[in-house]
Amino acid sequence: MTDRKPTDPPLFYETHVFCCVNRRPDGHPRGCCAAKGSETLRDHMKARAKALGLKGVRINQALCLDRCELGPSMVIYPEGVWYRCDTTADIDEILQTHLVDGGRVERLLMPAQGAKA
């Protein structure tokens, strides 16, 4: 990642959260985040972020983030921190701990490397 240059325009969002909602055919060996409930989790995250009044944060859906076998997966930038989240309680914890408090939810962190097909 490169540093921002003085001539770069101001950031439109301070933080981007990408939630995988990729869908693969049933029985695919890597599975998919959508089949694990990622669309519902993304919708919950968007609603909770709005309810919390988080400013400068954008919750986006993404297609394959290439970590489906570990998912439902999400990544938060600019830090590049990857999480696995299974429940709305996980989402609430990530929002509070990572986005509000600036910490990390250690129990939900994905390993640095993952299988790729």
C-alpha cells in the first residue's frame, strides 16, 4: 500500500468494509459466503452502522474475495483486516470494537493466508 500524496483529493470515506456475498453453485468444493448467510449479515451491518451514526464508513458488498472456504468473509480497509463472521452478534462486535473503538476482534480474525483455488 502506498502513502497518500499531498496532491491526492480528500478521502470520500475513511473506512471501507467489503462483505463477500459471492454465490457459487451448490456443492462447489470451496463453498460460498452467500450460502453461509453473508447477505443477511451485510444487511445487518449496514443497518447497524447507520443506527450507530458511523461517519466516513461505507459498508459494501463484494463478490468473491477469494476466501470463501473461510467465510462468511469481510475485509476492512484501509487497515486490510480480514474477519470471519457467522452471526449478527459477530457483526455488532466488529462494528463496536473495530470501527468505533479502533481495536480488533481477535477471535474473528482470519489467518493471514488461506487456500486459493
